[in-house]
Amino acid sequence: MQNHGIFIAADTVDEIDCLMNEVVDTLKKCVKQPPDFGVAEYDRDLACRIAPALRMLYDRDGAAVVIFCVNKQVSAVVKDADRFSVLVKPFSPDHIVYCKDEPLFVEPNVDFTAAFTAFAKRKGYAPKIVAVRGLGFFALGETWKAAENARILFLDAVKIAKYSEAFGGANPLTDELTNFILTWESEKYRIKAATSGKAKGRLAGKIALITGGAQGFGKGIAAELAAEGAYVAIADLNAEGAAKAADELSEQHGSHAAIGVKADVSDEESVKAMVAGTVLAFGGLDVLVSNAGVLIAGGLEEMTKKSFDLVTAVNYTGYFLCAKYAAEPMKIQNSRNAGYMSDIIEINSKSGLEGSNKNFAYAGSKFGGVGLTQSFAKELVGYGIKVNAICPGNLLDGPLWSDPERGLFKQYLDSGKVPGAQTLDDVRRHYENLVPMKRGCTVMDVARAIFYLIEQKYETGQALPVTGGQVMLS
């Protein structure tokens, strides 16, 4: 059926499959040179500047997802307005349902606010697809699912336009049929169903990036943020672990609730790529949880410069780099809505509030983190970016402490940091007894602090203790 598809009937499923394969094989023979849909080069920095702006234009409160898409055929079709003209009208009812009946095509240096507003005024709706000359296209939606459906369907339109060249050229729906589908009750219902299902929870629709999120504290924090409706990017040097953690969250909370991103927070290009990957997957960034960290215990005699430099590079320099690049999309979002607020939260430590015996490298990096937090807070407050630190007590049940070979129980026992301790259990009891509440800190304790800092609109530059009373501010 024209502009709808192929209908095949038979007595069995196997017969239908056989007939469909025959049709596909016949069509393939007509395509002499299959198009290349491989990876294409593009201006990543430009795409990362545009995505957050489009997100806020689609919904000034940031309740939207924007997904960037490009490949070699997309690059070819967005090269200029003439080549893109083949995609201005829809090819099928599904394109109208998920992408609307017309995309917006703009120049890369256009006034996006003016172009977006003019389109919405003319059409009566915000564009679901925004194609940028020489770059690629952005798919927009109230949720990731809605944006992803729009991306898939418009990518199908690109394929149709290309493959149809072997069959006499593209044949879009007529204006009459398009208008009929737009007003047909059954299609209007499909459109409504396709755009329903907004995320729920305290962080519904927020886009969060957690470093060091493949295991331990970071993985637990990512899980709590996703459970409250946030889209989560899990970044870690352990790329396989980050991907696995993201897959687990997506299974629990819906397709693409999380993505995994490889990142070395001590390397500037890696951090820049980490933030870009988050922005191009979801459309912006609302919460950075700078959690990645290392701890190498030892007194002055044992500590090597190499170990000291590693702790500093990850815990101190890494926080600086993450804040530097996370602030970029946050500033763009705020420029579209002066009341829009974002959060940078460092997972610091109680060792950032008071010195730590034979643990000076770690404590020094965390003291420095508090100084960065206060300084960043003063610099970024004018952009609606709150910057705070959380100073947890000891996560005694986490791998940082309990790993039998490299954990802190083992390190502190070997270094003699706990006088009289003969076993790992002795070290654990020592640290539990230092806490008035007689237990270690948990992931949920820290997650609640994160929720508080995000929801509290009148707090920035703070180092919030979550220590069970072990460290009290004076």
C-alpha cells in the first residue's frame, strides 16, 4: 500500500517469511550500490552547544530529552537545503506520529530561539526534529523514549530517501493525506500514546553524570538517582563495568535510563569527551556527582611521590576538570531560562574536614576539594549552578574498605594506623566505635544528602557532613 508498506498473507508464518524474503531480495537486486551508513565526522563542540539550547527551547523547565544523530548519509542529506528538501514532507503515517509532519532545518549560526519560535507559531507545535546544515540532526521529546522514537523514524526517512533513488525517487505523502492523518482520531490517539509516560520521582527528567560509577559508592549513588527518575550517565575508567552497571539500571527503570561512559577524570580530553557523550545522549546536564577517587594510605616515610601524585591527580585535579566541563552545558541551559538551576556535587570525605593520621595524601586532596567547592560556588552562582560537597563518614561495607587485598582495613592494619589492632575485624570495630551512631556510612545516607542539595535552592559552597556525628562542624 502506497506510503504504508507491504501486506503479505499466507497459511503459515513460514510462508509469510518466505514471501517477505523474496520481496526483500528482489528489492536488493535493484540497489546497485548500497549506501554507506557508517560513522561520520562532525563538529562535536558545536553539537554540544546546540543540544542544551534545544532542550530548553522545547521545554523551558528542562523537561525534555534531545538526542543527536549523524552518519555518512545524514551528513550528506544535511549538506544544504536543496539536499534536505526531500525530507521536508513525511513518507508514512508513522513519521507523522513520532516526528510530526515537518522537520526544522536551520543554519549552524542561526538564532535558534527565533527559528524555533517561528516554527512553533507557524505549525502549532515545537519541532520534533531539528536538522542543522553541515552537522546532523537532533531528535526532541518529553522523554528519552519519545526522543528516541523520533530519532529512529527520522533516520528511517533518511534511508527511504536514499534507497528510493534506485526506484525513481522519493514519493512523500500528499498534503491531503498528511492533513487527514493529523486530524484522524485513531492517529491522534497514537500520537498521544507515543508521547505519554513521563518519568516520575524526585529527580524526574534530570540528567545526571556520576564519575567512578561502575562500582562501590558511585554505583550505589547512580542506582538511587535512577530510581528517582533521573537519566544517568555512569562514567568510569572501567568501561566494561560502567556499561554493565548502566545496563542493569536500564533493565530496572526502562530502556536507556542509563548509559556507560569510559572516562579518566585525571585526563582533560577524556573528561571533555565524557561530558560530550552525556550531552549528546540526553541533551544536557543537570547534576554532576564528582565521585571518582583513590585512597593510598601511608605516612611520610612510606608515601612515594608517584602515589601522592596519583591521589592528587584523581581527587583534586579530576574534580577541577569535571567541574570545568560540566559547567558548559549548565551555563547554556541557564542562558535560556535564568531561573533554571543545576548542581555540581563533589563526594568529598570527613577527611576533608579534619586531618587524617598517616593518610595525608588523601586528606590533603579532600581539603583542597572543599576549597575548590567554595571557589566554584562563588564563580558559578550567577549561572544558576550550585556547587556543594558531601563529606561522608566511612563506607565500611564498600569495596574501598572491605576488599581483602587492597581495602583500607588491610592497608590500615599493615601500616599500623590503628594501635593494637591484630585483625581486620579489630580495625573495623575501631572505626565503628569512633562514630556516635556506632555504624559506618551507607549509600542511602549519601543519596539523601544529594537529594537535599539538589532540592535546596538556597545553598551553595557548603561541605555537608554525613558522618553519624563523628565529625561535627563548629
